[in-house]
Amino acid sequence: FALDKDIIKEGNKQYSKDTCCLVPRDINNFFRKIIKVSNKGIPTGSVLDGSSLRVRASIGGKRVDMGRTMDYKEAEDLYRAGRAKEAYNLYHKWAGKVDSAVTDVLNSMYKDYYT
């Protein structure tokens, strides 16, 4: 488990009893800041592969192909779908075992995408 300061309150920079929580490595890794390397504006999670964008997301700790497209908006949506699926998996794996504020965030990420 790791001490995290910005899952419950996104963007938080201070450690306090109201904003910190202990989370397992898979949840901590899920929420780590995604550093987007700007490469001609290619969406996060995408790589240019021939004449199309190949979209991948980390699901269950493994890189999973989410599909191919040339539409940048669709590529972003495919990536968000992968992130929502992983949020769903983590929610069900850790519900009742970690701070409910953390699983509430995961559940919200899933529901925000699919509703």
C-alpha cells in the first residue's frame, strides 16, 4: 500500500488526514499522472501505426489494444473506454477493502463514462 494525496481530492498538493488515503499499488498506478508526450497532437493512449491510430489502455496491469481509427475524437473515446473498464475492475476488486472515498471515485469514473 502507498499513501496517496490526490485520489480523493484531485489535484491536491498537500498531505493531510482529510485528503490522504492508503491504496494498493494497482490503484495508485491507475491514478498516477499520465504524462502525454506531444507527438503531432496524437491523443493520449494512441500511437500512429501506418495510416491509423492504434489505441491502447492498461487493463488489469496489461496493455490492451482498444482498437484502431483515424479519427482523433474516436481515439480519445476508445482510450476513455479502456480507463473506465479498468476503473470498474478496480472498484470491484477493492470495494470494502480500501477507503470508500477511493472506491467512490473509481465507481464515478466508470459511471461517468457509461451514463
